[in-house]
Amino acid sequence: MTARGWRKKPHNFGKITELKTGSFKAEYKNLEGKLKRKTFSTSVEAEDWLARQWKRKPGFGRLRLLPSGKFQASYTAPVTNPDGSPLIIKADSTFEFEDVAERWLADHLHEIKTSEMTGKPWRTPKQREQSGMTVGGLIEEWLENVDVKPQTKQSYRGSLKKRVLENPIAGEPVVKVDRARIKAWFAETKAEKGSTIASCRRAGENLLKAFKYAIEIDIIEAQPVHMSDAPKDRSAPEEKKDNVKPEEVQAIANNMEEQLKVPVLLMFWIALRIGELLDLRRKDIIDDGERMIVDISHAVYPVRNDVTGKHDLVPGSPKTKAGYRKITVPKKIADLMRNHLKEFVGKEHEALIATDKSGNQIHTATFNGWFKRAAKAAGRSDLTTHDARHFGITMLVNHGGVNLEEAREQAGHRHVSQTLEYLLPDKDYGLIAAANLDKLIP
């Protein structure tokens, strides 16, 4: 009887011969073409042995059920040995389950197909292993070369520090890490004290980016990180905040220092990021008296200083290429801005639009504190400066008469899906929708 319900071997695999002694000889040719034989006292034992030796073809490669009940996987490489003979690649270890062995074969088939499509030379697992890069080394190299803002890079490192860089997986060779290992890592990180599903998934998303970089620099061919293997959050989704009302926006602005009232209104109504507002300068305001345009081409970011441990403001370009944009200011806000420019902004081109009382640039942390107090005084202690983006984008889509693609462009997003995440429902949207539908009913 074959173990684990292993499929019966084909009738033409191997041969059993009854000997004059009454015993039975079973023989077959292995992957290398060598003849293998063994003698048994009964034909049943011979049949069972052959069934165990049969290397089934699951579309690609071969699987073999061992006497231990485990599975051995192998395949013929797309290159040959130096002497021209077939190069057989075997998994380093056996597999407890058949589907796991087949997944190993599928990953290696993907590597071969990727090599064929890209024209990059295929390398054996041993050759890739000789590259010697560990997961920790990969992350460090990726962080050094990834083209993102400094604070984004710090965010990546922060999410990976405890869960990857301080985890045993950091010392493992990149070429040895497969999907099964990452799946186990997800389970480990989920079980860690203080870990949340959100932080676990965030680390997984950044690890996926690091392994994508490993593919780009030809260390591996297949992506081992699949977010479908990450833990799922089964809890009810958090309720979105109620969107800010225009009168609440005005109340928040009125509670700010005098020189910041109009900049806060501008931030809300054209959906500026805080770093864009705090680095906005006179030269960025294009005004012909009829139409005012704000040109977003730079911003500031809080970046941790490794020496002092504090976050310094660092100037830079917009968050992404999509962040470069020109926004027409609503007429009422434009009129307020013209007065603000006369009263609070210096005449030089580099003069800042939003400053403290002494005319100095404001740190994001300081501005956030001032904004929080103003919002609390206005009865909206739940708000942060980022909610100004939600307000501006929601008002733009719901009342601005633009489509989603136009809203995406004005918001400075790369994808419409990002813009959709910023939309907030009107508190009474059900009543509004019903009233509008009533108008259509004959």
C-alpha cells in the first residue's frame, strides 16, 4: 500500500521480474538515466517500492514520495553540466506535504521563465547562494538606494527594525528565503508581544519592496513575499471621522495666530500638505489680479537627526512627481491672500507665506501643536492638519464640479485610488441622496 494516498504509478514505469528463487526484482531508470534495482520477497512489496520511486511530473519538475512519507522535489535545469549531461536541481530538504513541494517547483519555474523573458542569465540556486547577501544586508542596500524622501526612508526602517533587522531572518541568505519562510515569518511577527496586525502588514509591505529590489539587481528571480500570506485584520473597520464643515474650518482659522489665519484657510481649501504650506513662498503665488495660482514645487520634511535625536526640518521636492502641481485658489480665499501678502509677508521672492510672529519658519511639530489647540477650541479636538487634505479633496469632488482624475491631479496623488481614500461621506448623505432621488420619481 502506498503512503498518504500517493497516486498510483503509471503502468509503464519500472519493471518487476519474478526470479527462480521465488523473490521479485524491481527496477527502473532514475532521472540521471541510471538503472536502479532491488529485490523483494513479495510482488506487493516490489510494487510498493516502485510506486515510491516514481517521480511524478506535476507539469514541471518531478516529485518523489520517500519511504519516510515526505516528498522530494527536483527538476532539470535549463543549462547542462560542463560535460553536457542534464543538470538536475534538487530541493535542499524534503517536504512534509505535496502541495508545499509543488510550490517550490512553481517558484523555480517562475525563475526560469523570468530569465527567458528578460534575457538575464539563469543561475543555479548554488550560484545565487554564493552571492552571500543576507536579508539584513539587502534591506540596508535597498534603503541606501531607494528613491524616496528622507522621512519616508526613516519610516521604512522603523517598520523593519524590530520585525526584520532584529529578527533571525536578517542573517539568512536572501537566496534561501522562499515563500514558506516568509509565511512562517509573518506568523512569528504576529505572535510577538506588542505586535499588531497593522504593523505586521506594514513590515511585510516594506519587506516586499526590498525583495523587489533584490530581483532588480539579479540576486533572485522570484518574489517570496506575498501579502496574501500576511495576517488579516478581521475586526470591524474604524469609522471615518465626520468631515469638517466650512464653518468649522473658519472657526479653526480664527483660533490661530493672526499671521496664520489665512494660511490655514488656504491649507484647507486647496488641500495642501503641511510640509507644502510651511515652505510656501511669495514666488510660488502667481497672481494677475483675476486668477491666483499656487505653484507647488518644494516642501519641508521633519527628518530625525541621528546626533541630536531631534527632528530637523529638511527642504526637498514634493512627496512624489505627482506632487508638482499648480492649483487655482478659490476667489474668496485669493482675496484674503492678497491682503495677507501685504500685511504679513516680506517683499522678497523667498519670503515665507506662513511664519511665527518673528517671521521665522515654523517647525511641523510646532504648527501641529498650534493647530491642535485651535481645532479643540473650535469643538473638533479629533482633527489633525492632515484632515485638511481630507476636507479639501472631499469638497473638490463633491462640490467642485471636477471628476476623479482632475481631483487626483490637484491633490497631487499618483493614483485615483489614493484620492478615493481621502473622500469622506457627508454626515447626512442618506437624506441628501433620498431627496435627490425623490426629484426623479414621477
